[in-house]
Amino acid sequence: MTQQSSTPAPNSPVTVIGLGPMGLALAETLMKNGHPTTVWNRTPGKARNLVAGGARLAASVADAVAASPLTVVCLKDYATLYEVFGSAAGAAAAGRALVNLNSGTPKEAHAAASWAAARGVAYLDGAIMVPPPLVGEPGAAFLYSGPREVFAAHRDTLARLGDPRHLGSDPGLAVLHNAALLGLMYATMNGFLHAAALVGSAGVPAAEFAELAVNRFLPTVVDATLVAQAPDLDAGHYPGGLGTMEMNLNALEHIALTCEEQGVHAGQPLLMRDIAAQAIRDGHGASNYLAVFEVFKKEAAPGAR
Ligand code: NAP
């Protein structure tokens, strides 16, 4: 059974396990906010500056975990968590809280929650949505999932790192959101990079195109439309009065043909064209473009990965 002590004092001790670029930023931020900080890392030399600033470098993971009611873990992945937390450290963590911030999959997060529960450890899974220099800065989003009472008990300390958002008791929700938001980031960046390559084929500088694309086109045409129409996704309501999937397929075909004419990579538009064509095969030819949501909700055909 997991245990949870009462709400810790604002500057309660914290342990940080893992001092890669992100773990270092977490430890520095906690120290800057006055938390007595204990650290451990496989390569102890990385703690040199932290120790010079007042952190305590523990000789073992068990020693580090025993030093604080809350341990923040920021290692490479879940496999490293299990490797680092051998039996001694697992036992030392019993009755304490462990917040694990490495990235991974929901299945891995569920397995880690079970691993922690078997050791009497109060476990939160989490995801950091900013790079190390933005840790502790206003607006830095930190996502958490797992028992609400564990989050509530340590919320004040976690708020030092960034804006803490508890997504629910299912421990997989934080890494699920992480994958979704990073997928959005890569798709958006690739959309811009591909568009810049396309106009670049006619000698247009990316710096000139960025102003039109990012400052003017995106905020008016994409962002506002999506926020206003998101409830339609939940309702499965895709009225095609202002433009149909057939019309959008035509546009996607033109983008792919333009790429071919200009000698630019056509992989992205061809994939988008295929997805729109699938939506039409599924009966959404007269729907608006958002009906591709119905395609995305299903597994891809075998062999598509
Ligand atoms: P990282 O390279 O992903 O992880 C480095 C940490 O893992 C170091 O403490 C390293 O120890 C430790 N480690 C790796 N293999 C190990 C092993 N076999 N045994 C013991 N320790 C091992 O660097 P990071 O950027 O700090 O990222 C940490 C986590 O945060 C990752 O899951 C990453 O996805 C996530 N994250 C990172 C960023 C970012 O921008 N950096 C942003 C959001 C989330 P040594 O120092 O001894 O090598």
C-alpha cells in the first residue's frame, strides 16, 4: 500500500536522481528556491557545480532517497530507472514519494506505477514540456499523472519547477500527453520547414517567408479555426458547407504536384493526400477536412509503420 505523509513545508528537502542536462536544471532550480537538495548521478562529477552551490552528493541511490520525503527522478528512460533503483534503493523509497520525469510510453508508465506500488512508494509519473533553460520560468508546463493526493502533497515543491498540471489518476496520462504534444510540435515544425523549402525553390528566403507564414497565416487560419471547431471533433460533426473533403483532396493533390514541379520532397503532402483519400473512402467526401480525425482515431493498416 502506498503511504503519504502530510503536506511538506514549502522548502522541504528534495532529492534529484539523474544529472543530465534536464536533471541539472531541476536541481539548480530547487536549490535557487531554497530547497535543501540531495543529488545522485551515475557520473558523480556532473554534480560538481551543484555541490559547490550547497547540494549534498549522496554516495548511493538508497542514501539519496532516504534524505528527502520527495525524490525527483530524471534519467534517460524507464529501463534506467529500474537499473538505478536496485533492491536497496527500492526499499529506501518505501513510504516516500517518487516523481519520475523521464519520457516513455503509457504502458511503461503503468508498469512503473505497479513497480512503485509493490514497494510502498507513492508514485507520480510526469513529463516536462520545456527544454532545460526554461525550467522554473513562468509558463513552463510540467504534466503529472497518478494519485491526486500524492500530487496535492507535493504540489508546492513541484510548482518551483514549472506550472504543474495534474491530468488524472491514470499514471499513463502524462507521457500520453507528452507524445501527443511532441507529435504536434514535430508536425507543425515540419509543416513550416517543408513550406519554406517549397518557396525556397523559387529563391524566397526563409526569413522573409516566416513573417507571412508564422505571424499572419497560422494565427488566423489554423489556430483560431481549430479551437473554435474542437467541440465538433468530440461530437463527430463535420459539416461540409464551406468546403468538402473532396475539395481538400484537390488542394493536397496540387501541393504534391507543385513539389514535383519544383523538385522538392513530396513525402509529407503525399501522406496527407492519402489520409484525405482514406477519409473519402470511409464516406466523408462531403464532410469538412476535420473528418480526417476519424481516420486518425483508427489504427493504421498493417505494415504502415
Ligand atoms: P538523457 O541523456 O536523456 O539522460 C541522462 C541521465 O540518464 C544522466 O543522469 C545519465 O547518467 C543517466 N543514465 C543514462 N544511462 C544510464 C545508466 N545505464 N545507468 C545510470 N544512469 C544512466 O538527458 P536529459 O536531457 O537530462 O533527459 C532526461 C530525461 O528528461 C529524458 O527522458 C528526456 O526525454 C527528458 N526530457 C529532456 C528534455 C531536454 O530538453 N533535455 C526535455 C524534456 C524531457 P550519466 O550522467 O552518468 O551519463
